Amino acid sequence: MAKSTSKLFQSEEPKGLKEDALNLPEEVKEKVVEETIPEEKTEVIETPPVKGDDIVDIDLSATKRKRFRINGDSNKILELNTSDLNISSRLSSAYKRLTNYMEKVGQTLSEIPDDESEVTEEQEEAIRKELDTIDAKMKEEVDYIFDAPVSDICSDGGSMYDPFEGKFRFEHIIEALAKLYDTNISSEFAKMRKRIDVKTSKYTKKYHK
């Protein structure tokens, strides 16, 4: 593959990004401030019937999201439902698509001549548009995995296919945030298990003497 680090096609990131780039694994352990949004109680709201409408409204908005401050920046608050058991399924399907997009990035970059002087303005514009399109689709996949605007908050203006600490940026972000789910999902399962044990203990004692 031709040079992928060509100055011509490097991400146009703010000066000093390398020094201030995402460092999510460490931030998750040390600097991410976690706040729990108060849990909303499920309740039946009886509203006055509208003319021709005798439907009773039910509020089931019991989803509890946790808030995380990224890199100590109060303008970067990420809200995640870390008890979302469907994340594994979304990650599995989205990761395959992300891998396919990375292959397209490689194919696009391979079209860049080693000698930048051989690249016409038309070719440069076409390649940039193609890479921007791929990046936009990759960001949609990352947001889909976490059901949150992760790419906007965590990418620091860079592309998802940027090399970052020996990985691609999208891999770095997913790996860091997935750790938040490991702990919380395990905790949720533990709570569920306790409730189940209370209800089934009399049966398990009978058959497991």
C-alpha cells in the first residue's frame, strides 16, 4: 500500500493534538467523573380523556444512564447506559462493518502515488471526499454500538481510521468504553442472580443437599 502518512492526506487536526489526544483508558481509571442520573420511577399517569380518546398513558422511561466527563473537559459529557445487555450484539455486527470500511480506506490510500507531485487537484478532491464519506459511516457505527454520540465527543475532530497508539482511533475508543460495560454488566448480573436465588432457594436446597 502506498504511503498512508502523506502530508497531503493527514487528518487536519488541531495543533498539539498528539499531546492532548484521547487517552481514554487512563482517563476511565483516573479522571472520568461518573454521575448517576436519578432513576425515574415507572408510574401510570392518568390523563383527562381527550375527546374521542380514552387511552391511559403509561410512562416506562426507567432506563438509567451514567454520565462520564471525558479527559476532564466539562464540555465533553458522555451519557451511557452501562447496563445495556444488547451492546455485545451491536458490537459484533458493527465491528464487521467497521473492518470492511477499513479495507476501503486502505484501497483508497493505495491509489495515492508515492510522488505527491503526481496527484492532480481533481484526484486529491476525489480521494478526500471518499475518505470523508467512509469516516462518516464509521462514526455512525461507533455511535450505534454505544447508542450515544460517542464519535462527536471522543474523536477530538480526528477520523475514526486515524492510527492511534498502535491501533486505529475507533478501536481505541471502543476498547476504552467497553471496559465501563464489563464492570457494570457483571454487577447487574450479580443483582439479578441474588433476586433469582431468593425466589428459587427453597427448590435448590431440596435438590442440592
